[in-house]
Amino acid sequence: MISARIKVRVDSAFLCSVCTLFRANKVLQGQISECREDQFKDDARLGCSKDDLKAMLTTSIQRLERIENKAMGTLFGVAVAIAVFGATSGLLGSDGMLDGKCYAIQIGAATLLIVAMLYLFGSGFLALGAYRIGQVFRPELVDRTPVAEETHEKIVLVYSIEQNQRTATMRSNRLSAAFTCLRNGLMVVLMLGVLIVMAGVVR
């Protein structure tokens, strides 16, 4: 029990809850793969009108689109952070600000640079992954009236709504990890800035 708690805390503090979120996404992916339309034959939502179900489907698709927009914003933040990171990467060179400083400061700065790089690129990778997770579910032409019965169309609408909600949760989980990685990366860059200021003071 204690070991499990330690793993969760390490995952949350240093790995941005990536392991926890990936396990949750694996469960959701299994639910999406195993889900079938006939599982919703007795769903209470079938009592709603077709227009209401279409509105629910539109809402579920819009949620997926909002998550994609947030992923794009995260990628922009990562690009800015990497630009800052690139400006500081020359500190350890022969003519850098830390040239001639003690090895402890240089090693500390190098470590922070590596950690920041891992967090920032990890954030970009996770945000990009949010685009690839799952698909948008919606009825096809053969599932719509008058080609199909209205009851069948309603079942497909409920099925699509449920699948989109699961897909949105998976994308949101991955994006949440991307946000945390970006935050941690910026914090490490800030720590590096503090180290540089302190190194300028130390003679």
C-alpha cells in the first residue's frame, strides 16, 4: 500500500501523472473497442426526441473540437518555451555566462537544461497525441431516416454520443498531462534563471 502511494506521488510530482492517465486511457480505449450499438437498445435516452439527441451529439463533437483548440494553444506555449530554452542553451559553452564557474554550478545548470528539455518536448508530444486519439463518431447516411428506421437512428445517435464522450475524456487526459509537463518545464527554466543570477553574484 505504501509502495503504491509512493508510486502515485512520484508519478504526480515528477512524471506529470502520465502513468496514471495512460492507464485510465487504456481502460477507456477498451470500452470504446468493446462497445456495440445494440448495447443501447434499452437506453433511457432513446425516450428523447431525435432533435434533442442530435443536439447532444453536436455538443459532444464541439467538446472534441475545444480540446483540439486547447492542444494547439499548448503547442504554441511549448514553442515559446523552447525558444526561451534555446536562448539559454549556450550558457555552458566556452563563452557562456557560466564559463569559468565552479563545476557544481555548471553541472546543476546542465541538469536543469536536460530536465527542462524533457518536460517541454514531452508536453509537445502529449499535445500532438491529443489529435490522434480516437475518432469522431456520428451516424452515417445508412443510419439516418428514411433509409433506416427512426429507432435505429436514435440508437446510433446515443452510441455516437457515448463514444465521443469517451474519446473526449481520453484526449482531455492526455492534454492534462501536457499542461502539467509544460508547467513543470517552465518552472525548471525559472530555476535555471535563478541559478544564473546566483552564479553571477558568486565569485
